[in-house]
Amino acid sequence: MNNTTTILSIETSCDETGVSIVQYNKTTQKYTVLSDSLNSQVEIHKEFGGVFPMVAKREHGNNLTGLLTHCLENVVSIDGSSIDKKNIDFELINREKELTEKIQTELENTSSLLLKIPEIDYIAVTRGPGLEPALWVGLSFAKFLSKLWQKPMLPINHMEGHISSVLLDTESSHIEFPSLALLISGGHTELVDIENWGKYKIIGKTRDDAVGEAYDKAARILGLSYPGGPLIAAKAKKLRESAVESDIQFKKNQFLIKLPRPMQHSQDLDLSFSGLKTAVLYMVRDLKKNQSVENLPEEIIDLICHEFENSVSEVLISKLNFANKSGNRKYKNLIVAGGVISNEFLKENIQNWCLKNNINFLKPEKSLATDNAVMIALAAIVGLNNKYVSIINPNDKAFLEIKPDGDWSLNNI
Ligand code: KG4
Ligand code: ZN
């Protein structure tokens, strides 16, 4: 019996193109990343001040083939089973211009790794949630490879990927339940009750902007570039390290820098960050007017960043409190994932909250906090081990019918 499961995974839900190969050893229950390649489009989207779906789609099409061949160098090909170019079906990727061109160029090389069947068991791909034009590229690519190599395909939920991202850490490779998850990224802000793998219930989410989105929008108002999260974080950190809290508060009072804590006491698990961004907008407008300046001095921008971050932190902590007290669960772990958990201040406050409430704190290693393909492979392995992931063979009827689902909720795994 084969003791390992090897997954090739593909992620294209937003602005990161990821391909990875992850192996799971059934005896040791350990996950090993055999290869991982990631291409971030952040620099390209910077000029638009946010992610532009059709640009993301084009870039995924341009990136995927190169990332895949790079990954394939690290896995063994099945001897003697190379593929005859004449039998390749391009219909599955017809809709993807850039992807088709790149694959065709790659196949001009007769020794291309694409033409050898790799020793993998499954192809996992993000089916949603995310930007549908972007999701289509990854899904079409997965279908093309699935047919080419006759390997089954596994459609994976991106948010389940974020939850599973903590598994790579050896200390948390086995997770006890029930657990609570706080998913905070540029596109999502969700609190999830996890009864077991595959049994998710979204118990709270944002009514409007995601946390990362609020960071990015506030940064834009403050004249900082995209993505603004890390820039706001850096300014708030600089201030925290250079002045004592009472002096910071004194200065804030002096300039009337006070932001709301949206829905902090709403007695439910709903969140909302669009009002916070609007409050920053009005505050900046008023401060500029009062001081008769076109650009705010750096000192004031730093104070606003500090206040913004305090607001986000206080709101998130109060929702964690409510989630922990209002249900009839004794949560064993809090899993926090998504790009915003790169924020050291939020991480520290959440970690302290966990300590106080006797809940184990789990977070992904730094490289897996933002979107990546490794987390998609990890979710696939979990879904296979717990027998709930759909396994779609290239000759199944479902294979041709499967489409991305931009709104695929964790409630419907
Ligand atoms: O998970 P992610 O890479 O992509 C999405 O799925 O959205 O998250 C990206 C988001 C961006 O909004 C970015 O500003 C935010 O994460 N972010 C941060 C920090 N680093 C990244 N927000 C606050 N503080 C940070 N240090
Ligand atoms: Zn994400």
C-alpha cells in the first residue's frame, strides 16, 4: 500500500499565483512541501490602488506554466509514460488566451516536463471564494493537467485553505476540536466555529469591508501606497516604540484624533469596517481644513495609523470575547489566518487574549499567512483523510461541468 499522498495544488483566487507539491505521510502524519512557487502581482496592482480582476486573470495566465514546470523539477516522473503531443486537448483552456499561449510555447520543447506524467496522486485547485475571472484560470489549468495526466482533481475552498495553513507547523499538525477560527484578509473577515474538519459554521462576518480592505482604503486616504496594511502597521509601530502611551494619547486629544470602534458592543458577531474608513476620510478632511494644509504632517498621519490600529484590535478582541462567551462551546484552539495576521500588534493582542482565556493560539508560519498554494494542498489532504472532499475524475460528467464559485461559503463545504 502506498504510504504517502502527493498533491499538486493551484491557487489563483486573487492576486497571488501559486503552485505547490505537498506530500503527506500516513504513518508519521507529517506534511512535507516538496516544492512551492508563488508569484505576487502586488507591484502590478499598485498602480490601480487595489486588485483589478481582469489584470489578475491575465497575470495568472502568464505565470502558471512557468511556476508549474519549476515545481515539477522536484518530483519524479513516471518512467516511460511520456505523452504524445498530438493527443493533447486544448479545448479545456480555450477561454484562457495567455494560459494557452504559454502552454503551447512550453510544449515546443520536446523534453518539457509537462509531457511526462509526474508521480502525484491528485491535482487540488481553488474553486472559490475569490474573483471569478481569476479562479477560472486556475480551474481551467487544473482541468487541462488532470486530463493530460489522467489524475483526479480536487476542488478546494480557499477559506478552508487558510484554516488548514496552520497544519504545516509540526506542533499543530494535529488539531483538536471544537476550534474557533478568525480569518482576516484583504477579501474576508470571518469568525468560524469548527466542530471538526469539514464541519464549519460562519458565526460572524463583516457586513461590508474586510479588515485588510479597511487598512488598504485608510492607507490610500492617508496618501500611502497599496497594499496599505503593512505601511499603517509600520507607522503605528514606530510611534508605539518612540513614545509612551500617555504622550501619544495627549497628542491625539490635541488634534482630536479619535476613531470609532464599529459594532464593538453590538452583542452579536457581526463586524463592519467601512464606517471606520469613512471616519478616517472625514478626520483627514477636517484636519487639513483646520490646519490649512494640503498634506498632513507625518506626525499626524502616524497618530491616525496608531488610532486606526487600536480600533481594529479592540473590535476584533471584543468579538472574540463574544464568540467565546455566547456559544456553548469550550474552544480548544483559536486559529487565526489570512494576510492581516502578519500584523505584529494584532497578533500579540490576540495571543494575549488566548492566554487569558486558556485557548491555544494557532497561526500559520509567515510565508503561509498570505495567499499561497501550499494551504490548498493541506486542505485537500484534510478533505481526503476525512473523506468529504469531492474527487473528480477526468472522465466523470462532473468534470466538464465544474465551474468556479466566487462566493463559495465555508457553510457549504
Ligand atoms: O490574505 P491576503 O494575502 O489576501 C487576500 O486573500 O485578501 O491578505 C492581504 C491583505 C491586504 O489587505 C494587506 O494590506 C493586509 O493583508 N496586510 C496587513 C499586513 N500585512 C498584510 N494588514 C495589516 N497589517 C499588516 N502587517
Ligand atoms: Zn486569502
